[in-house]
Amino acid sequence: LLYLVYYMEVLIFPVMLIALNLTEVEAAYRQVADLLQERTQSEHDLQFILDNSLDIILIVNNVGLLLSWNRRAEAMFGYNEAQTTGKVHIDELFSSNYWHKNTEETSEFEAMMENVDGGTFPVTVRFKTVHKDDETYSIYVITGQTALRQVADNLT
């Protein structure tokens, strides 16, 4: 009997603890997987909305580098996302002497922009600087009858 108690305490008890720990790890893994799936779905939903927007949408960091843009921007400017993300400065898309600056307010102005082929087109630009987690971003929304017509032609 003493040997049986010893055997249970020394050999079976650690196995039971390992089984309990594995169950906790599996439960934690399922929670993380569920959260990751929800976040991924939210990101896909947001990208779907951006890509199907009627406007050209550009998101830049505090120094003006493009971080993201939608399909309309790709069609309008002629660059793909791999060519632009983190590589193109917002100022390079304007054909005039525009320079990116962070402001605490929403701004709107008329400008000429340039595509990859050097073609220019008039647009109305609205942008707003926002702060998130000690980072500063600017969101540019670009509209213009000529620009939107050309984009629609490029997407069809």
C-alpha cells in the first residue's frame, strides 16, 4: 500500500499536472486563435470598404511615406502597392510644389497630381492628421471628376 501511494504521488501526480497544464495551454491557444481570426476578418472588412470607395484614399506616416492606399489609388497612379508602401513620399504624387506637413486640423485644397506615366490631373484633396498610440498619420481623400472618370475607366 505504501508503495502504491508513493507510486501515485511520484509518477501519476506529475502526469496529472502536465495534463492540466496542457489543457490550459490548449484553451489559451484557442482564445488567441479566435482573437486573431476576428482581427483578420476586421482588417479584411476594412480593406474591402477602402477598395470599394468612390474616392482615392492614401494613408501616410508623419514624414509623408505612403503606408496604405486603396485600389482606386492604384488604378489612378499606375503603381502597385508593393512599389509604393513605405517607398513613395506623398509629395512625389503631386505635380506642383506640394510638401506634406502635419496639422491638427482638416485641410482641403485643389492640386494637380501625377501618375506613373507623367500624366497630370486636377483633384480636390482633403486630409486630416490623426494620432494613434504615439504615432501620427495623415489620411488623404482625393476626389475630382477627371480623376474619378479615369479611375473608373481603368478599373473596367
